[in-house]
Amino acid sequence: MLSESDLALVNALQVWPRAPWSAVAASLGVRSADAVARRWERLSGSGDAWTTAYFAAPANGDCVAFVTVRCLPGTKDEVAAALAQDSCCISVEVTAGAQDLMLTVAAQDLEALNHYLLRRVERIPGLTATTTALVTRFYSEGANWRLHALGASAHAALDPGIDRQQSGTAFTFSALDRRLARLLSENGRATYAELARDAGTSQATARRRTTAMLRSRVLSLRCEVAAPLVGLPVTVTVRGRVAAENVDRVAAGFAGLAPVRMCATVTGEHNLLATVWLPSISAIQQFEQVVARNFPSFVVHDTLVNLRTVKRMGRLLAESGRATGVVPMRAWSAA
């Protein structure tokens, strides 16, 4: 388990992953910015927590799909390991329930998604069936989730000072932007000097292009943490259906529940899907009771319990939930 001071540090970087160490120290009530930086180096070095960046669909024009997979007995680990090496398969979970694996896949368009599923996923030995649901809208995602270890005043001290435009603002990506995003996916706190060096540009250009992507909301930053180390070892995906006229209200309400990491509307048999982090197996029933009480029009179709997260948003994870490596995220192209 992380200490209270470590939880506060992670929470500070959830608010603004690229906050200067001086601002982070001030939010934590610590005098030494260097001491805070060393604590983060320890946490990130051991894989307890990390920062990453990714293009925010649909701002980038990409489509995102949740793909459930059935496997032959004894092949789940091998299939999951193979898929985890794909840059476009950004998350891989081994699940208990009606499905064996759940994947989050990013593709440049529907043609590219079909290409990936037919020519890559469905040709993996041991895989027997897939079901695909396309995301129509995200109501919340991991970048919005918080540990709530800091007060409101501490949050204010971490204001990034970026005048963000509304999502959907036109943005033309260059090859340099994609290189910068890839570098930030490996380390969301990489300095502009490091970004400039590794992307082959100047510091001023690295700063300007990164800020432009963040301002236009086409690039998202987040601080991640090993779930078991914050007392939330149980991950559950809840899938169900709600009448079309109620879907916006129910999805927005779902997104506001503290345990919900991600909530999205999707195509297919289930039109609402949410990922939840919980402290215990028994808390699953308690969460479902809260859902039934607050959203009576929502019908739960199934609950997939995560037995192991193999990969989360590009990070390869050990069974402890700690990060052990990275496969930079990139949408699949049919070209």
C-alpha cells in the first residue's frame, strides 16, 4: 500500500501531470521541491505510479472499440500476451464471466478496425470468437478519476495555466506532433529539453506544439497508479442497457459515481459500459445496489470481473498492478 504522502503526490499529478515540482510541493505543504521529485522518481521507478499521454478520440478522428474475446481452455495468457504487444490494442484484461478477455482497441477509422480484427486478432491461435462494441461517446475516463487525497485549495495551486479550447477544435497533426505524443506516452513528465532532443526539434518548438495539442484537447495526460496499492484491487466492467431517451442522463450520472473510472456509450446489445475500481469482491454487489437505486431504468446485462490487467493504456503490468514496460499507443491504420 502507498503511504498517505505518496497518495497525495499521485493525486497532485492526477490534477496536472506536468505540474512543476515547486507547485506540487506547495500543494502538498512540502518545502523542498527536490524532495518531492525524488519521491516521484522512486514511485515511477518501481512502477507504482506513472504518467502517460494519448490522443483523445474522437478529437483525432480515431474510433475506439471494446472487443470481448473467447479463447480455448488454457490459451488465455498466450492470447493476452500476444495482443498486449500491439500498439493499437491499448488495454488488455483477463476477465471472469461470459468472456475471457476484454480489449480496448484504437483504429484510424472503421476500415482500419475491421482490418485489425480480421487480419490480426482473429488469426491468433487459441482465439475462438470476438464481439465488438464501438464507443459513441466517453462520459468519463481514467484521466478524470481522482484519489481525493487533496483538498480544493491544493487543487487550485496546480492550475496548469492552459487556456483550453473546446474539444473538437480543428487541429492538423504533423509528424512532429506524433513523435512528441509518442514520447509523452512513455513519460508524461518528460522535460521540453528531453522532448526536443528525442524528437529532433528545438525546445521552443517542442513546448509550442505540446501546448497546442493540450489546449485543443486532442492530447490527454494522465497519472496512473497500481490499483492494488491504493486499496482498490478489484476491477469490474459493468455492461447494460438503458432506453435511448435516458442514456445521456444515466451515463452522466454513472460518470459521477466515485468508483467509476470510465463510462461510455457504445453500440451493440449493451449501450452503456462502465469500468469500476472497488476495494473487494463484496463491494460489487453494493455497487450494483447503488446503481439499481439511482438508475432504475438501467438494466445490468453482465458484470465482467477483471482477473488480471495485462496492459492498461499502453503500460504492461505485473500481477501486482505495477508497470513493467511500455508499448507506445498508436491507432491501427489499414495502410
